[in-house]
Amino acid sequence: MLHSNIPQKKLTGEETLLSDSRQISSVLDYWRWAHSDILDNTERGILAEYIVACALGLTDKNRTEWDKYDLTYSDSSGEFGIEVKCSSYLQSWVQDSYSAVSFGIRQTRAWDPVTRKYNSDIRRQSDLYVFCLFSCKDIDKINPLDLSQWEFYVVPTSLLNLKYDAQKRISLKALESMGIEKTNYPELKDVILQHLKREEK
């Protein structure tokens, strides 16, 4: 009988790829090869998750691909799920114009790792959404690692359910029309915690 979970550990990058005990490459070389294009939609989305995790001090635990939401924040008042979504005006491919900014908010079925099945109920799983906009429009200055080039919009899931129940995406204009104000990285944790306090269970 197979075990249910293979324990994860954080790699340092110094681990080696071996062939007959001969070092072929390193994990750091693999990361450089596979994940250097952080403007790519997938990589930029993961980077956005990491940025929010940094703000909340949640980087001690490895990212899990199949969790029902991206981050879990716990304090004395309970445990909260946070969904992180990302968008950008600029992409890594050739563009004729800036991309329209929108974020995914579709309802989902949560994966249950115990039963190894999706739950039957369809809903937004998290308590809070953090919409991360990589806002740089200048190709000569573009740097996703410069957090001053990011904007953040924090929205309680309850508000999305109230105003956009079955909608799958939401535009930046719609967020602004809801009165959601942008925040920057230094203020992000405080803004998230203020919203979570209102969502206390």
C-alpha cells in the first residue's frame, strides 16, 4: 500500500543532479533554466503568491500546487484562506498594445487530499482575495522584482459573492467601481489584516 503523502523539504539550490555518482548539474541550474522568465503568466502568478507570502511572513512552508487556496494565515482569531491573483499590462511576448487588466474569480470545487476527490459544492474557497497588478508600462524599466512596480487590491470574498456571484473574471475598472483602493507592498500586510479582522469567524 502506498503512503498518502511524500514529505516536502526546502531545497537550497546546491543539491546535485547525478549520473553514476557524477555531478551533471545543480538544482540552482535547473531553477535558472526553468523559472527565469518571471514575466511569463504562470511564473509571474507564482511570484505574486510569494510576494504576498513574504508580506505575511508565510514563506517557511513550501507552496502546494493543489491546495484549495494559495495561502493560509492563522492568528488567535482563527485560520483564513487567501487567494492570490495576478495580472499585468506587459507580457513576455510581443504586444501591439497593453493587456487589459482582469483577474480570475471563478468558483471552484475544493480538492480533498484525504478522500482524493473534489468536494461537491462549488464556491469561492478563500476568505480573502489579493489581486496583484504588475503595473509597469515602460519596457526599459520593467522589473518584476522591484516591488514599487506592483499594486495590490485586497477584497473580501464575501463582497465578491455579493456583487459578482457567478462571474468568472473581474476587471480593474470593476474593482475601482466597488471602491477598492490600491495599496503598495509596505502597507499590504496591514491592509490584509484589517480585512481579515472584519472576516473573523
